[in-house]
Amino acid sequence: MTLWTEIKEFFKPLTDKLEWFGKKIQKIVNCLLLLIVYFTSVAFTSILAKIIAKKFLDLKPDKNKSYWIEEESITLPKDEYYRMF
């Protein structure tokens, strides 16, 4: 056996413990960073929406008789429909 393999075998229990500890720390740091990014982006979006009075979910009932939304119909010449797809 060479000196290098003996050194590796001697420090193997220590490196295994450090690797286990590093993976645990990695999970904790990743979770914290993702939480910080998520909550700051949600908070920023919420504040921006309140400033411009944007309602993402229109939950109030409409007082109209129907919920149908009228759209303008556009009629094109037949030449523009030919081989459209």
C-alpha cells in the first residue's frame, strides 16, 4: 500500500462524517434561500398589486344578467383563409 491510500483510509471516517454534515447544512441553506426568494417575490408582487389596485381574482359577483363577454368578430377575405394552417 502506498502512503496516499493509507492517509485516505486513516481520514475516511472523518471525511464521511464531514460529508454527512455538509449535506445536512446544504439542505438547510437551500430551504432558507428558497423561502427568502419566494417570500420576497410574493411580497413584492403583492405590494405592487396594491399600489396599482390590481385584482388578480375577480371574486365579486357580476350584476349583469349574463356572464357572456362580447367580442368583435373580424371577417377576413377568403384569400387570407386559404391554406391558413
